[in-house]
Amino acid sequence: MEKNATIIITGAAGFIGSCLVSYLNQEGYKNLILVDEFDDNEKELNLLHKEYTVRVERDNFFDWIMKEKIPVDFVFHLGACTDTTEYNYAVHQHLNVEYSQKIWNYCTINNIPLVYASSAATYGEGELGYQDDHDLVNEYHPLNPYGISKNEFDKWVLHQALHPPFWAGLKFFNVYGPNEYHKGQMASMVFHTYNQALRNGKVKLFRSHKSGWKDGEQLRDFIYVKDVITVCFWMMTTANNLHRQHTDTSQTPVPYPESGIYNLGTGHSRSFNDLAKATFAGMSMAPEIEYIEIPDNIKEKYQYCTEANMEKLRSAGYTKEFYTLEKGVDDYVRNYLSGNNFY
């Protein structure tokens, strides 16, 4: 895609969105339209020193884009209400379903490729596994309103007869990394582990209440945000390759992803003990872990293992290796958390 391409990023001041803005800048893309709520001073720091064309308030975006009639080359829809403790479903319905439908329709009408953020929260307890199979989307039972809303949009997408020229819904697993300082209790376990260790010299992890599982050995698929934005960028550039192959048959065909829903984890689950030890190592501290009871309100539905099946993305042509937990956490702790630095 040409460096002067116009790219829209929703959720651009947030965790993943702001990292994507920085990555696009590094790759030479600066004609960016940033969409978000820009009244959060902590999120404002995520956009320092980044280059873009204009910022548009989320609630004004559709009126603005219809008035300006700017030709757009690609859309990354990363904006959402990601608070899993927000139990007013109307909030999730408005932001994660209805707003996303409007983004989809805008891209469809204007023939614009789209990548949007889905979530591994759609899988619920994982009773059907973690395979990004379109045939199973209607069978999932997410555990909270956030997961329900993300799955409702995925279901809606799969029933649309009209769609953008290319689209991908990325089911993010446990993402960690810089620019999540503003997220409070919704920040990653790496962020919380680092701050606990800094304050108290130790970290608290949940005990196990399941036979065969040791304390702190519950597993998650932790993925570094730098891998997430690299996949997003790959989706954009390969979608452009697909368009070029359709219009220029003299070019040598290259692999490209089909439109669809894709898992985005590493494909390798790791324990919370591993995460804590990697964080302490990045801080040059000996690990000190205390195990505490799982709160009663989540004990019955607490997940003991999540792991993305990554065969679909690999089969689509993505070949780059993901950060290991140790390398990703070390980079995050030493280069960002320890100096309160932004990406």
C-alpha cells in the first residue's frame, strides 16, 4: 500500500490502537485519521510524538466522514468498551455491536478493506475449544457482557450478504505491552505483576481449586502487543496485494489471507507462574509469589487454560515468529514499564 494511503484507526488513543499508530508511522504511514474519545488525559500521553492528519471524536465520526468525503484506503476498527466488569449490556451493545455495524456498513458501501478487533472472550469457558471456526460462532457462550457483545458482532458479520472487499476479525487473546497505563484493573497481568513487585517485593496469584492443577499453573495464551500490531499491518499489506493481483495479472501471486475471523494469540499457553517469574527477571529481582483464594463470584467459571489454535493464520501465509513470553515480558519491563515509557 502506498505510503500516502489514508488509514482510519478507531480506538486510536487506546492501548493497541496507539501502538498501531506508532508502528504505521515507523513504516512511513502518516496520513492517519484517529478516532476515539480524546478527553482522557492518561490516554492523551499515548499519542505524544505520533504523526497523523486529524483526530475525530468517536461520536462525531460518521457525520464528519460523510461531510468531508475523504477517500479512505483502509480501516482498523479497534475501538470498543473492553471493561469486562461493565455489566450494563446496553453500553456494550451500543459501542461494540451497533457502532461496529456502522463501521462495517461504511466500509462495505465505500469498498474499503477492514480489520476489526474481536476477542478470545467470545469463547466463554472454552468448552468447544479455541479454534477460529466460523461454524461454531453461534454455539459459543461468553461469560460476560463484553464477550457476548463481541460474539454478537461476529455472528452478525457472518450473516451479511454484503461486505468490504477484504475483512478480518481478529480474536485477541491475552495482550500485554506498553501504552496500557490508563487501563486500570483491565490492564494486563504483566502490568499488575510489575507494580505489585515494585510496591511489595512479591506478587499474588490465584490458588488452584481444580484437581491436577498446581497453584499458579493456570494457563493463558499471552501475546505481546508488538506481535498484534505486526499481524494487523500484515493483514493490511496482504489485502492490498490481493487487490493488486486481481487488477494486474502479470504479477507473481503471493499468499494472502481470505476474509474471515482469525485467532490472534501465540498458539502456546503459559502459566501465571511463568509470567510472574519473567516479570521478576526483567526487574532483576528474585521471584516471590504468594497464592490467594479465587473470589467466590468467579471461582466456578474460572478458566484453567486458554490457547489459540493458530493454524488458520499460518495457513493464510503469516510466517513471522511470535515473541516468547520471556522475551516479550523482558522488553516490556526493561524498555517501557521501568521508565514509564510509551511506544
